[in-house]
Amino acid sequence: MRKNVVVLSGSPRKNGNTARLVEAFMAGTKTSGKDSTLFRVAGLHIGGCRGCGHCFKNQGVCIQQDDMPPILDALRKADALVLASPVYYFSVTAQLKLAIDRLFALLEIGMAVKQAALLMTCGASTEAAAASSITMFRQICAYQKWAEAGIIIVPGLHQPGEIEGREELELAKRLGEQI
């Protein structure tokens, strides 16, 4: 049975450094024969979780009428989840955080996900700018009992395209092959 990977990318730049990092990861999944689905959540209409509990009473179906249902459907069958984002003010983008919060809908019925990875780019010169995102990611993994497949942070990027030639692209490709 082929492994199924879902990638949620929170970058609003379709051709930015995070998109390129995701492309390298996806190339690895393809090389190794996995099924992978990319959701560019920054381009979708996703409302914030209302905490109403409707999803708990309705098989994980949210009361909101937005673009989240295909993501939730994909995650019900996914073996692995990858979160990708540039660092925006020491965290993941707001667009990705909205999607992460909406995973709440699947807590009652569960997900098939067994492992997760985090891919991030940032303008800061060190990975320290991503520390809160790494902490959030690890807490989610611990809570969900997901194995941490890998974390790749690419610092020192200011303009689209600056990621080209960086070793992290090869690391992302290998992570895609191994996840």
C-alpha cells in the first residue's frame, strides 16, 4: 500500500522560498512512490475554529462552510502530515495557524496520521526565530502521538529565490523520500 502524505503550506508567496522548499520535499515523495497532496492554505478561505463542538457531534464535520473540508478529508486518510511556512513574526503564518486550529474537528474521530514534519524558512540569520513554531509542532506531535519525522529550518532568506543552492533543499528531498 502506498503511503499518503498531506502538506499544508502557509506561505502566501506562490513562488517564494517556502514554496521551493515544499517542491523539493514533494519531489522526494514522488521519487519514492508516495501519494502526496499539497494544500496552499494561504490561498484558501479558512475560518478560525469557533469552539462550538459541532464537529464532535457530527463525525468531524465543521459547521463552517469554507475551504477546509477537502483538507480534513485528506487528513482522515493521510499517513503523514507536513506543515510548511515562512516565519512571520516568530511563528507560522496566520493562514497556516487557522488550518492547524481547524484540525480540532478530527480529534473525536481521529486521523490516520502517524508522523509529521515541519518545513520553515526565515529571514533571521539563525533558526532561533522559528523556536515557538518548533515548540508548537512538537506539542502537537506529542498530543497526537505522531512520530516527528523531521524539522528543516532555512534561515537567512530575504528575497524569493535565495534558497536556491542551499543544502536544505536536498535535505527536504531526502525527508520526502524517507517520510
